[in-house]
Amino acid sequence: MKFVSANPKLIRGALAIGAAFVFLFFGVIVKLGRDWWTDENYSHGLLVPFVIGFIIWSEWDEISSYGRRGSALLGVSLVAFALILLIGGTLGAELFTQRIAMVLTIAGLVVWFFGPGVLRLLTVSFALLLLAIPIPQIIFNKIAFPLQIWASQAAVWGIRLFEVPTVRKGNVIEILPSGATQVIALEVVEACSGIRSLMTLVTLALILGYFTRERRGVMFQSFGETVRSFDFWRIVLLMLAAVPIAVLTNAARVTATGVLTYHFGRRATESTWHDASGWLVYVVALALLIGVNGVLKRVGRLGRRDSSPVESRESQFLDTRSPRVLVAVVVLIAAGVFVNWFQSRSEVAVERQTLSQLPLTLGDWRQKGDEIRFGEATESVLRVSDYTMREYLSADGRLANIYVGYYASQRSGATYHSPQNCLPGAGWVMNRPELIEIPVSGGRSFRANRYIIENGVYREVMIYWYQGRGRAEASEYLDKAHTVWDSVLRRRSDGAMVRVMTSVGNDEAAATTAAVDLSAQLAERLGAFVPE
């Protein structure tokens, strides 16, 4: 029995709840769809809803027969927790939190109406939905950058097999084309590191493993039955195998690009071949994944055992006259009105000076040259309300660079770009992180992040922190929590990311001391530009 034979009252109840759900999460759904359409790392998300729909349709007899009276307490608790996350994510401009709140709301509604047993049967569907949600950029980069380095290392090894001379500097591969005098630098960016195909391959591994399982109708009915099932462990191994497959196939792509660059010059990095090779990587990786799945099935074949048929029973818990449906619709609509009201509330206007008026002298430091401005493309990514980047020279001749990026409001999604997000993508390696105290007037101090960053021959001390609304924080997570708190109670979400950099030179301790001094002088004067 499929959806076509479902009770009309059940359908009306589902439509009522669905409409209320869309009203609550309309903005979240639109932004997620836009990311699926524009972000190649998560373009597989466009297919995930259809795959989930097919899974539910194909397993509908089992799901409907397994349905029991829902757990109101657990379901309501999940929905309530999800709504708290939604409000916090909305006020803190954290899309990942809003999207997780959407998934938790769906899970809560399933438990509310059908019980946790059906939620277990839908484990794969929820896992696919989670795999289609873009992870926070700071976590994404912690995954992408090691993959960039591994792909670079493997590509250099492969290029040298073809007797092509090459030098690797972090994630940048330098090649001198045959007969040329100018070195071409190939940067192994995220697209060539395996991260795009990894996100897709892990999702495909789950789909492939689920639809090729030997024993139908037994997975996820109980925890014990699941962990004793070879199908479960085969799916886990298949998803893990996606990691080396993604890295190796992309390393092979970089190898081929490097060899072609040696023979044909820069045309090899800009031609149709480079674009077509990206699709070829997907095809080869998928073929390898199917091959691994075939090997695992041969090794652990248990023999197909068809599940005994189950009697389909229609659930009446979504009857439009059911109090649960009415309560669910009212809660979702009320939450939507509440969230929209929070979003539409105007923020308190604060008076401040523009950062272009930052003093030319900071203690013993004096500005050198003019302000440095980014290009339009970079500014469109940063989405800052105001910023300054300039160089200062100390009395003893040390040169340092400062950057202050101010956001008048973070509710619209424009928010800080942590150096942990930007620098690795530009080839910088961030080493030896530590928290360091920055002294300010009145015997006070605050903590900031200190890194030693390297890119080829360049080696710098970098200090950065988040400042705004009377706080200076090292942790962007703590700052995000305070942004939510201040948005609710003070109707403010303004703030700035502040960064100071100077060359290590021959004395790391002296460089750190100088960077701390400039940071302290800068922090003292930011009050007029980043209001408390």
C-alpha cells in the first residue's frame, strides 16, 4: 500500500502541518535551496529530497505498519529545543544552527505523531538530510585544508613519476614549463582537494549501501539488530572508503594538470580539459565506490533473506480533527510569527566614527602609506559595513599590518570572516595556536588568539580577536553566543574582527611582543569606531 491509498484525513492533516512548517522555516528553506544551487560542495543536496521521498515511498508499507501512538512528551521536547535553536540561530545569523533546528523539528513531529520507532526506520533519510546541510565554514576548512595538503603531496609524487621537476610550498605546486622561463604556480584549492567529491561521495555511499543491502526490512528496527547486521557495517566501511577515494582521484587530476602544464603551459589550467576533468573525477570515483561495494558484498555475503510480509495499518494520528494536529499547527505558526517578529525588530542605532578616521599614530607606531583596499570581489564576500587595513611602522623599524572589519548588524547573515576560514584557502599554514593576554588601561586585559602562520618563505605572528558591544573575545563561538544574547536583550548585533600581523624575522619572541603592543594600542582606541 502506497500513498495513493492513504486516508484522505491523514493527507489533510499532513498538508496542514506541512504548510505550517513551511511558514516557520520559509527563509531557511529558501537559503538552503540557494546554497544547493550555487555551492558546488553541496550541489548533491538538490537530489536529496527526491531520494528521501523515494525511500519513504518504497518503504511505506513497513513504516505505516510500524506506526504506533506517538510520544507527546519526547516529541514536544524535541520541537521546543529545535525552536530555541531556531531563534538563537536567527538572532546570531548562524545558518547551520537554523538548518539543524529544521531537521530537529521534523524529527520531533515524527516522534510526536508516530513514536521513536518510526524515527529509527527513517534513520537513513535523516542522515541524508544532514549530509546535505553545509557545515560551518570554520569546520569545513579544518577538513578541506588537510585534504589540500594530502592532495598536493600525492600530486607532487605523481608528477615526479613523469620526470617533471616541481616544488611544493604548502598547497601550492610550482612547475617550470618545458622551454619557458617563468614558473607557473598551481594552487591546490578546495575544488581540487577532494572536498567537493568527498561530500557527494559520502552521500552516494550511504545511498548505494542502503539500496544494495541484503536483508530488507531489518535495519534500524532496533539498535541490537542494526549493529549485528553486516549491511550496517558495510555501509559504514563504504562511507569511510569515500575519503581516500576522493583524495586519490583528485590527486590524480592535479597530477594530470601538472604534467600537462609542463608540456603546454598555462593553457592546461584554463582549457576545457580542466573543467571536463572535474566531471571525470566524479565518474571514476563513483566507479571505484561501486567496486568497493561489490568487494564488500562478496566478502560478507550472508545470503538474501526476505523479510516476512507485514500487514499494513493506516495511522489515524494525522486526522485533521485530532487535537495533536491542531496543537502542532498552532505551535508552528505561533513560532513563525515570533521568529518573524524578532527578525523584523529594528536594531538600536549606535553612533560611531568611520574606521578611516583611525589615528595615524598608535603609541610608538606610525602609519606607513595609505589605506589598503580590497577588490570588489573580496568586498562582496566580506560584506563588511566598514573596514580598514593599513600598515604601521614602529620606532625601531618593525612593520606590522592591521585589519579591522566592522559589521553594523549580523542578523542578515553578514558576519565575521575568521582568519581560520580565509588564510588556509590562500595557502597559509596556521601553526602553534595559543591564547595570549592583551593588556589595556586600568590594569585590565583580554584574551586573543595567537598563531604563527607560514606561506612559503613568509613567516608571521598573527593576533586576532572579536570586539564589540563592550566585549573582546578570542573565541568566535563565545562571541556568537554573546551576539545572540545582546540581540535579544539589547537589540544589537554589531561588532568587529580585529587582526594584527608582523614578520617573525629572526626573533619570534620580539615579534610576538611587538604584535601584542600594537594590539593593545589598537584595542584602546577602537571604542569610538566599534561602540561599547
